Amino acid sequence: MLRIAVVGSGPSGVYAAQTLVQQREVPGVRVDVLDRLPAPYGLVRYGVAPDHEKIKSLQSSLRTVLEDERVRFLGNVEVGGEALPTARLLELYHAVVYCVGAARDRLLGIPGEDLVGVHSATAFVAWYSGHPDAAAEAFGLPGVDSAIVVGAGNVAVDVTRILARGVPELSPTDMPQPALGALGASGVRTVHMVARRGPSQGKFTTKELRELGTLPDVDALADPAELALDPAYADPDLALPAVNRRNVEVLRGWAAAPAGGAHRRIALRFFLRPVEVLGGPDGRVTGMRFERTAPDGRGGVTGTGVHVDVPAQLVLRSVGYQGVALPGLPFDERRGTVPHAAGRVLREGRASVGEYVAGWIKRGPTGVIGTNRPCAKETASSLLQDAGALARRERERDPLEALREAGLRPVLWPGWLAVEAAEAELGRSLGRRSVKIPDWAGLLSAAGAAD
């Protein structure tokens, strides 16, 4: 029997497990899917916006894999810490596949970024998605009239949409009750979503962009003067990829429509580069200063020396993610990834026997959820090619025993099912559907793993 540990239960980890147990070339493969959290599914549970139920339904297909008799879910297991260093994990399994994602957000690198009221979009998403590490986050929403979201990708669109939505639209979701209550008490009236380049270069998809224009009692606005700075906007016949062309068409419609006097408004801003977060004497953010940019003729932008100040009491940066080094694994700080060759971890340029990577920690934070499938398959293929050499290493003992002896309290699949049942009961008690338990104590208690 070939025992394999997959670290991370998000899409890349589950796809890797699926490929490993469903292949026929190497019989007797068994996979333990380890996760630091007592809940599976990674960013599908804790990164997909709660009002995007179609994407969240991917949990059903991930669930099918984790319920396979050849796969075992072990939550509440932190790899790389004192109790379970990476070297020890490799002693327990024939091979380890690390699918640990990219957990750190990029900074803007400008003055004032440390002011109260400046947060990463990552932290905001984790908070409204019920991630237990974010349970204590506070965004001061009742005191916010104007918010700025810096970025032009789908995460920026998500946080903009959540800030502008009302409780009636969010109540049917699984959003934690504390987050729902805070958003219901929000004073936000205007959300500025700001990009340093033009509308034809936005990284958001058209479906998500259009959604901003369909929110109840929300006006979606775009400044015709800013849009006109983009050559592709001024010349609709200019060749553009289909998604970018459709984005421009959506924004052209918003620019032509008069404001309807809605309760809230979303203002998409372009050609503005952040240069400083402005603050008051109390150390709280009061706005942001941007430099007006202009196309440089080479696909980028250049500064014009003209500055624009936008008032705000909340700033969320959404300018990308970075991988985080896992103690015991080699790490490329510049790329934010683990060095590898077709998924095989490289140590000093040589493949490390039994160590593999997949997902964002392998390729960087690129692609969509589906991109993880071929990425995981490539890694699994490399591992299976090495199966003969891996199987020669003796691994007779069940790793679960060793994990418990090390003081860990793994949450197995029945424990996760107990969490699901507790969340369903919580939802019923609140007159809602299933509602996430957002804190460590609540999750572990529900799973039967509390101290």
C-alpha cells in the first residue's frame, strides 16, 4: 500500500487526491488529506463570496472525493509546526503533496498603509466568509460613509459587491451572523473601486462586473472622462480579447446612464495610481491620494503629476497574493513558490524524494478554480512515475496514531459532518439556512475536538 499525504483540502489538494486514487497503474494507493482547519474545501468555503452559490456548489464534487473510502480527511492538523514538522510528515508517509496556496496579500507599499481602517481584501473576505482566523476582525462599518477598494480583479469586485449589498440579499447565504449584523449596520453609501490602468485592462470577468449593475437600490457609475483616456474605449473597433471588449461595453453603458438616486452607489475609477493613504490626528484613515496616470503606448501607464484625493474611512487593497514559506520546505521568495520540476520539490536543484507541490504554491496565484485540475494531475503523474522508488520505503504504521501521539487532535470526516449539522441547526435557530460557525472554539466544539 502506498500511503500519501496531501496537505490542503482546497481544489488543488482534492484534485490531486482524486487523481491518485482513481488511476489504475499503481494499485493500493491511500490518501490522507490534511488541513490546518477543521473544515474542508479551502478557498471554496472560505474565499468564494457567500452570494455566489453556483461556484460554492463545487463543494459537492469535492465532497464526493473526500467521501471515497480510499481518501481520509484529517482536519485540525497543522503541518510545519513543532508538533508536526515537514520532515516528520515524510517519515509517516511514502510521499507528501503540498497544496497550501498563497495566504499572504501584497502590500501597496505607500505611506499611510498602516493607518487604522486600512485592510487587505483577503482579511475582509475571510471575515465575511467565516474563516476562524478572522473572527476577531473589526472593520468599523457603522462609521464608514465612503470606502475605497484598490484593485481591478474579481476579488475587488467581490468585496465591492458585498459592501454595497443589503441584508435582504445576504441573509439567505451562509454568511456568519456577526458579519451579517455588521454589514446590516454599515453606514457605507459610496464604494470607489479604483484601478491604476484603463477599463480595457481590467482583470475582472464580465459576469462579475455586470453583477455590480444589477444590485438592488445601488447605482453603478463610471466617469466618461476617465474611460475616454483608454484608447480601446475611444476606438471600439480596436482589437481586444472578448472578455475585455465586453467589459468595455458594460462600462460604456454605465457611463451613459444617469444616476438613479439609489441608496448606495458604486463608482468605478480608472487611471489612478495610489501614492498615499491620508489620515487624521487620531491615526485613522480619512482618504487616499492618487496620481492620475495615462497610457504609455506600450500597454502600461505613466504618471502625469496630477493628484486626486478621494475621501474614505475604509480602504481595502486587492492587488494580488503571495505564497508563504512553510518551515522545512525550500522557498523562492521572489516568486512566492516552492521550487519544483513538474511538481517534484527541488532542493538545491535536485528532486527531493517523496515531496511534491500543486496549486498556487507550485505555480503562483494564477488561474481560476478549474486551473487547479491539470496542475494537480501533472503533479500526481510525477508522483506515480516515482511510485516504485517510493514504495520501497517502509511505512507500515497508520499515521493517524502517530499524529495523536504527537498531541494533535485530528478532525475526521464524521467530525466535519457534525460541524455541518451544527451549522444547519444554527441557521434554523436564526430563521436562516445553514450559517457558518466563524470561530475556532465553536468549530472544534461542534466537531467534538475541543479541549
